[in-house]
Amino acid sequence: MHKSILSLLFFAMLLACSQQTTMQRPRRFFSDQSFWNQPIPADAEIDPRSPQWIEMLKQEPTGEYFGINCRRFTIPVYEVDENTPLVRVAYHYLTPEEKQTWVTVADRDRFGHGPDFNPVPIPAEAVPDSASDMHCAVVDWQRKLAWDMWGLRRLADGSWESNTGMVYRLDGDGVFDGFQLGYVDGESVHFHGPSRAAGVPAIAGLIMYDEVMAGEIRHKLSCATRYAAYKEFVYPASWTDGFVDGGIPEGAVIQLDPQLDLTPFGLTPEETVVARALQRYGMVVVDVAGGQPIYAEGLYGHPGKSWEGKLREWDGGINAIPYDHYRVLKIKNPQNRGDERSRRNRRYWED
């Protein structure tokens, strides 16, 4: 009897510790069944074109490997609740110069917002990305909703406008339906609501500060590349702005060799957390960029948080790991549609 009581107490303590660990884990976006939250199986297939794509990455004109955007050209995220003021975010109408750059197929006067986007809870401390993309996202864990925007700006009269806008479930699959949103072959996804050129939620794959500080990332990361394929994408992407014939399809998963010894690279503890996520979950190509960035949460408007001394962008850390240690997983059911704008303006990314 005495042993039985002790056993029960022991298992109760284990259960309590397990529950406490679970409660302390930062929440991750989307359902546990979401593609974004699935680790890569040990027997995952590598695409036959993977060696070709890795050689392509080695042509990067800056000579840099994958780095981390955490200060500019990334996504700040703000938590909101029922007390956060609701605002109507206006459309951004294209200037004649913007039309020359963006309009390729239909006669468009403005970018687009997705269904039921407005109104949007925007906290007073919200600061869009400081770079030209001006991304911003807000999440409401009580209602399990997220809003994300590209080109968000506050106007002189205090009102807000954004190029794009989407609202979606935090407990959903984190995947958009391009047919439902009405994408048109040849034009940008931004005319239909999504902020990411691959037609995925802007928060999907973000390296979040709280999870890094907790010591574990439990989802795939997001990245961009200079070498995204022209009109070829794969799930979870629903579109592409790639311009390279035979390039890496947006939506592809790139994995850091899970057997790689990380000790020679001099990573900080926080960079080691990122590297382990790259080994276990990989990263999804979500955009075109002038290089190969991985995206971390932008900490604008969060004075108590900083990546300083934790994550390096392009001067060591993850950026010290050569491309030879990565591989692209098997591409399945590629789709051959997408944006032609980047093809027309490819010089911007090639310079």
C-alpha cells in the first residue's frame, strides 16, 4: 500500500511538471496539425534537383550564406484583445509610377484586402517595419484571429491605410486558397490580400522572440531567396513572384543537415535554437529577396525585448553556415502559375 501511494505521488508530480512545461511553452501560430508545425521525418526525400539549387545559391553575388532579418525587412507582431481600438484600414491607391511597376495583367487602381479584413485592432504602440515593406501583424489569442498587412502607414490625419490586408484563424492550417481569393495568372498576389508574395500568412514561419528565449522553436521557419523559380510553386505557397527559370519553387522546404555538428560555428545559445529548428523543421521559401534572409520577429514597439547579442544578421552566427550543409526536400505537385512583375523587374534583385 505504501509503495502504491508513493507511485501515485510520483506520477502526479511527473504530470504536474509536464503540464507546467507545456504551460510555459510559448504559443505557436496555427493548429498542431498545420503543415507549419510538422517536424521533418527522418526518412524525408531530398529533391533530385537539390544539388543544382544549392549550386545556384552559391552564386549569391554578396558571397553571403543564409542570414537573419531581425531589424529591417521583417514582421513586427503585436498582441491585442477586446480592449484594443478597432480601426478601418483604407486601401492604398496606386500612383502612375506604381502602376508602371505593379500592373501587368488587369487594369488595377489599388492593391487588395482579403475578405472580412476590416475593422482591425491596432494598438497605440504599433510600429510597422521600418524598411520600405512596412509589414505589421496583430494577433488576438482570445478570438484566435490574426491580421497582417504590407505597406501599413499612418496618414497625417491619424487614420491608417495599407497595401494589403488579411485576417485568418490562429487555430487554422495557415494556408490560403488562391482560387478562392481570385488570383489571376501573371499578376501579383498583393491585389488579392496576402502580404507575402508566396501567398502565405505573414506570421507563418517567423522566429518569435519568446520562443527563442524559451529555448525551443516548434515550427518551420520562413525564408526568401534571390533564386526563386519563375511560375512554379508548391504547397503551402499559393502563388509565387519568382523569376528564375529552374529556380527553387516558393513553398519549397530547405533543411539544414540534421546530422551537422553546430559547435564549430560559434553560435550564441539563441542562434543554436534557430539552427536546431532548421534541422528539425526546416524553412519555407516565401518570397524573393536580394539575398537569402530568414525572418525573425521585428521588435519595434517592444522596448523590453531586443535581439542584440542574441541573433546576428549577416556578420556571423547562422550566416557562417555554408550552403553545402543545406538540402531542398522533395517537391510534390508543383503548380505553374504566378506573378510576372519580378521577371519584368528582375534587375532590382540581380544588382
